[in-house]
Amino acid sequence: MVDQVSGHPPRADRPASLFDPVAVLTPFTQEPVTGGRTWRITRDDLWCQAEPVGGELPGQGWKIHVSATPAGAAEILGKVAGILVPHGIAFKVAASAERVRELVSRQYDRASAGKFITVYPDGGRDLAALAAELHEATARLAGPRILSDRPFRPGSLVHYRYGGFRAARVLGDNGVYRPTVVDAAGRRVPDVREPWYTPPAGIPDPFEEAAAAGRAAEADRSARTDAPPKASSARPARPPSVVIGDRFVVRRALRHSTKGGVFRATDRLTGAEVVVKQGRAHIDATPLGTDVRDLLRNEGEMLDLLAPLGLAPRKVAFLPEDGHVFLVEEFLEGVPLRLWNLRARSGGAAPPWEAVLDLARRLTDVLARVHAHGVVLRDLTPDNVFVAPDGRLRLVDLELATRAGHPAPGGGTHGYGAPEQWDPRPGCRALPAPAADLYALGAVLFLLATGTEPLLAPDLPPVRSARVRLAGRLAAVARHSATARRLAPLVLGLLHEEPERRWSLRRARAFLTDGPAAHPAGPRLVRAPHGPAATPGADAERLLRDGLRHLLDTLRPDDPERLWPAEGFAATTDPCNLYYGSAGLLGVLASAARARPGDERLRAAVRTVADRTLRRAAREPRLLPGLHFGRSGTAWALLDAGLLLGEGELVAAARDTALRVPVTGPVPDVVHGTAGAGLAQAYFLARTGDERFRERIARCAEGILAAAADGPSGPRWTVPSEDGPAARPVVHHGFAHGTAGIGTFLLEAARATGEDRYLEAAVRAGDALTAAAVEDRGALRWTAGPDDTVPLTNWCSGASGVGVLLLRLWQATGEDRYLRAARGAAEAVHADRRLLPPSSCHGVAGNAELLLDLADATGEDRYRGRAHDAVEAVLSRTALRGGLLLPADDTLREVSTGHHTGLGGVLGFLLRLLHGGPRLWLPDPPRAAPSTAVRAPGRGPCDTPLPPGESGVLTRGDRR
């Protein structure tokens, strides 16, 4: 019988579905089916848990997964529950039809896609017999292969792997929590979940005997037919060559994804280079029974139709093998339109009008020819248009293309798909019309005109139309760009939400031929309405006011884990860190409370967040050094809060935390490593005067110098690759992971200790970076590292972060070459402001901090004026949430609070812009060298260290 059904029911705004796991399970959990056991069913947004009352899961063991498609979900759950419930075996299942679709979608994690049911057998169970029973019950039903697991039998929906039953997460070196298990030797090791089966060392496989014969047959078939990567008992060594269809020799993978890989290969018959696209069985499965294989088959048919017209690559072969399909097509020379656009932009400006006009004409002609042959593309994007060396355009990735008026499933690419393509009932079919491609054409031209994606975080509730909001962004760019001004009427004419109101291709072609003057009836370019503010200063005030209110409204003081909501990767990180967690937002709230001393709600929030952060941090036994992902940022924020509140115990706790943070280690960077710890130690020394920090700064600096490799261009530091521990370490230029951030710490170490070697190393780092700059009409940008080719502007990897070190070197040495280079970085920051998201790490807010740094250091008002210009760029990427105007996060499709990717960093910039004060998360810069520097007026009282009292608590002053 059922003890309870609790948790969150499916939301009212979710599509109705025949699949409801509670409804399916209820008959199975009634007497006499349960054998007298009482069952508990609970449900949240993701999973529906079913377990016998009184049972307790072991911490880890062999798990069984059963895959499914949306069409067969209810039947598969019924068959599996009919076996598990009488045996009293706990399990969980996808909580809704929406969740089932997500689990088999191309966007889902490649390793875990398809895990519809997870079974948690107890230790005394005959696992092979249970798996065999589940296999027999589901043998004729459909579900995808689960790549992290081993199939029980070839083609079975039943898979297995060894892993944790209950969460046992450990904080890794990169500040991310990873699931763990205890191995045969009693050591806690990562619970590996890669897109290939990884068996645990030393733990016998209870399924081995039952599955051996089937696996042998599968291995034989895999060697003959399947494309890489094919899962086996361990990640296979790369074979000398992989041949698909006994004809196409794979040379390299262009990308891997849940829906299947894309490979560059050679045709044995002709010697020609080809591209091979894999469609995995049952991925992107719909309730109608279709999946990605049908989309790939459709793409092949579209190639047959359009390739003879010179509009698409030629189809070479279509091969169904081992349940998957492979589409082989001609390899095209050239670049995607997105890359063409990036290369054509110079100094942040749009490509020349003549080049854009020519390309727009050719793209319009291509679309006219496609429509003349009765085809609707439905996925016209800058990634799906290829620009050949001779300028010809060809269309690729035609999975969604179809005959006009033929029923087809909804879908598309966000920002480019017309509104009518997004069917509110997934799996249902629409009747595509050419007008959908007109909207996409307008979106592509919007990218060419503005350099930005036509992505929008939705207003909640809906207030402004997408077209009005995009018009506002276009207007902001058009004030400075002739290309945007000239193209604007066409773009807005194509971006109507109502298909019948969009400009026709004929009108678009006439506009491109005759020019804007011949079309006076075109849409007017007006500033998008977002509220009563009419000046940049007023806009900044509103953004700050609304953003702070949103932070306070979304604070969850009773949540023992996270004080603000976090999703995706952010939810896997230390909840007390600076980058995503409470430390970053605590620092912002403390700054806001200093700027607004009469706001008691802000002050109370600082006290609450500091208290909860201190409690949660105490539960984490591992102290990582990094400033942004480690405990250094947490200590820094707690110190600022303690100083604001005048709470000696909080200051002492922050100080003690900082004194326990490691200052030596294998990673030398700021974000994860010891340079970040060193910056925090320098801050604590300046704020408390505690001499123990001076000695720790010296130890940190010595370790960083020892880790440097001397090259012809200067010191180089390697850090772990983001591709994982098996990848080769890399060298970065930027502040977050590379030379700029490390050099900035060494400069602080020289100030703190008087050691000339640290200053010399910082100078050599600055010289190396100056030599590595990419100059463009007075603007300086930097690639992410010596092996990279794309010049960047952002704080973490580009000009903004590099400029921090260069400006501080000028302030420390008086050498004009550093000021000139810092000014060049600021030129790039100003030029690129409209191309980036609003955020701190990769976007406008973090970049504009350099402009404020220059304003403070030089006293030149033009840099503060340019920082106000940056507000306009932030404003163009906002959403209204309950009447509050909030900047979009790094995704450009949502609003989130994280300091470096969302709201927090934007608020930190706005507070400094409007209320002054030094920059968050950096020690105060050195005074500019007297021979050349002009001291900015109005600097806060933060130039000298403050002496500690008897207990180490500050006795006078405050920083901000």
C-alpha cells in the first residue's frame, strides 16, 4: 500500500501528457501486490522515488538502469514496477513526460542520456537474475543505449554500472563537487560517469557470466560496423583506423554529442574527404515514435534535392548500421557565416556595409531558390550557412528542412527559429511555411548588423515583444554603426512575430538593391521601452535598485545548502565560493550597505548571509586556495561583512579562515590556485595589519616563482586543462588562469615584502603580455594563450584582465609603456561592449571595471564616461521579472544571481560606478609613481593598513 505521495506535482504550465509515474505506480503499490510492504512515493521536478518504508539503501553498489522513449515510458514503467515492487526493491523514475523527453534529448549529458529508471538492488539480491527478468520484460520495447553503462545483453534496455546509491560528494581541486565511491582498497575515489563504461577496479562483476556471451557478439559486430566512440569494458585505446560501412575511414572527430558524433573521413573508393554524421537510435525521440535518425534521413533527402542546385553539399551515402544511421556528405571548404562575421569585424565595429550588403543579397537569393523548390529550411542560422573561399553560400545541417505544408515536428534554434516553430505540445506536428525562414533571415541579419545573438531572457510575465526588445538593441548599435542603421529597416521588417506581417523575400531583395531611401515606409528605429528612465545615469540607478531588490527577494536564508538558487554547473560547485556562491553576493551586499547606510534591509541581509555562509563553510572539510572557487574568496567576503557590521567575532573568523587557506600547491592561477590565495593574503594584511599574512605572502610568491618556466618571451605558468586531468596542461595569458593574474599577485607580494625578485617577475610578466598583444586600430586584445588565435576582450582571458596588471605596473613603476598598453586594452573594452553579455567574467560589467580603474588612476573623466556607455550595453540585455529590470546572465536566455556569470558582478560594477570606492576582489592598487601619475580625487580612505587591536579586531576605520 502507499504510505504517501509528496513533493511537487507537475507544474500547471507543463504540457499535458498520458505519462504520470504516480498513476502508473499506484496499482502496483497496493495490497496484495506488495507482499505486505508499505511503499512511499515522493516526487520532485526531476524524479519520482519509490521505496519500501523501513528499508535503507546501502551507500553504493551495482545499479541497474532501464532506458525508454516517451512513446513507451508508461508501458516500460509498468513492466519494471511489476517486477521490482513484489521484490521490495527501491527505484526512481523520471517524474514527468517532460523529464522523459529531456532524458533522451540531444542537449542532455552524453554519458547519462536515457536513464529513465534507476534500480537500487540490495546486497543479497541475485543481480544477474534480476537483470535477466527486467530484460525479458522489456525486450521488445525501445530505448537508447546508455553510454556510461554496460548493456546487460546486446540491444537490451537494461544496463548496469557500479556507483553511489546515496550522494557522497567530495570537493575536487577545481572547486566542483564530484560523486565518489569507496574502492576495493577502502579508498574514496571518483564515481566515474564518462560516456564509456568504466568498471571499478577490484570489484567483481556479478553480471559477467550472464552477459559474457551477448557482449562477445556485440563486440564482434562493433568491430565491423559501429562508429567511434563505442563503449566497452573500459575506454578503448584509439584504433589505427575506424571504418564505417567498409568504405569511410575516420580521420578525426569534429565533435561528439548525445545525438551522435560528427567525423571527418576519407572515402576509400574515391579518395575524397567527406563528413560523416551519426544519428544514435532513440535520441530526440518523440511521442510520435520519431527520433534523430528520422531527422538525419530527412537531411539526406534534402541534400538530394538542393545539392544539384549548388545550394548544399552532395550526399555521398546513407548507412543504417547496428540500429544507428550515418549520413555521409561532401566536405566543404570554407567557414560558417558566424566565423566569417567574427573575422570581418574590426575593432568591435560591424563588417563594412558593402561586404554585409553583398552577403545579404546572396543569402536572400539562396533562400529564394530554396523556397522556389518548395522547401522550408526551419533552421537558417549563422552556423548552418557556409561561406566558401570564392564567396558562394551553401546550406548545411538540414535536419529540420521539409517540404512546405508537410506536417513536421516543432523545433529550431533559439533566437533564430520563428515563434510559430515552437509548438507548445512537443511531438505534435506543424505545417511549415516559408514565412518561418523570413524570420530566421532577419535574425541572421541582426547578428551581422550588431555582432550579437538575437537571444532574449523572457519577461515574466510577458510585457514586451521580442521584436520591440531587439529593436532597442539594434537602435543602441545603430547610433554608432552605419551598417546597423542601413540594415535596421530590413531586420525589423523580417522579425515580426506575426508571419503575415513579415517582409517578403521580394521586398527584402528590393531593399537590398535600391537602398533604405527607397523604402521610407520601413519600420522606425526607436529605443525599446523598459521603464521611465531616460538617461544612462538613471538607467544605472534603476538597474542597481531593481537588482538589489531581486537579490534580497530571492535570498533563501533557511536553505541549509544554497542561499540563492543555482542550476546546471553552478549547482555542482561549493555554495560558499565567490564565483557562483554566497561569498560573491555577500561582498556585493556589503558594498551596497556601505553605499546606502540607511537601508536596514541590506544590513540585515549582510548579517544573515555572513552567518549562513560561515556555518555552511564550516561543514566543508577541504579548504581550496583559489580566490573564486576556493575558500580565499569566502574569507575575503566574511572580513568585509565583519568590518561593515563591526562584529569582531566575524572578523576573527574570517582572519582565521584566511590563515588556514593553503598558500602553496600545484595550481598557480587566481581562480583555483595559489595566486588567488596570495591576493587574499595581501588584502588581509592591508586590512588587519596581522604580520602572519606577510610571511604567508612570501611563501606563496616563492612557490609561484618556483613553478614558472622561463621562456624567451618571459615567465610561463601552466594550469590544468578544462578538458580534464588526462589533457595536457595549458598556458594562459589572462587574469583568471594565467600570466596577468599571477603577475598581479607578484606585484602585491613585492609591495608587501619589499622583495625585488617578485617585482622583477611581475615586470617580466607584463612585458611578455605587452609583446603578445594583438593590435587593431589602437585597441589591444589578447588571445586566451600562446596556442590560441582568437583575440579576446573579457576579464578572464582577454584585454580587460590583462589591463589590470598593466595599469598596476604603471602605478608601481611609472613606466609609460604599461599605461599605453592599459589604454589600448581599454580601447578594446569600449569597442566590444555591445558584443558581450552583461556579466563579470565574460562580459560588459567585468570589462568596464578596467575603465573605472583607469579613471581612478589617471583622473581622466573620459574613462568614467565610457563606463557609463557600458551601462547602455547592459541595458540592452535585460528582462523584466515581476516589474524589476534585470540583466540576463551569460546564457543570454535567463536571469541568475551568480557573481561572475549573472547579476552579482553587474551590481558590483554599478555600485562602484554610482557610488565610487575601490574594486571588489582586488587589493587596493599601488599609488601611481610620482613622476608620471595624476592622483584621482575623492579616493576612499583605504591607502594605509589598519592596526589590529589586542585580539586582532580592527580598532579604527573602514574600507568603503
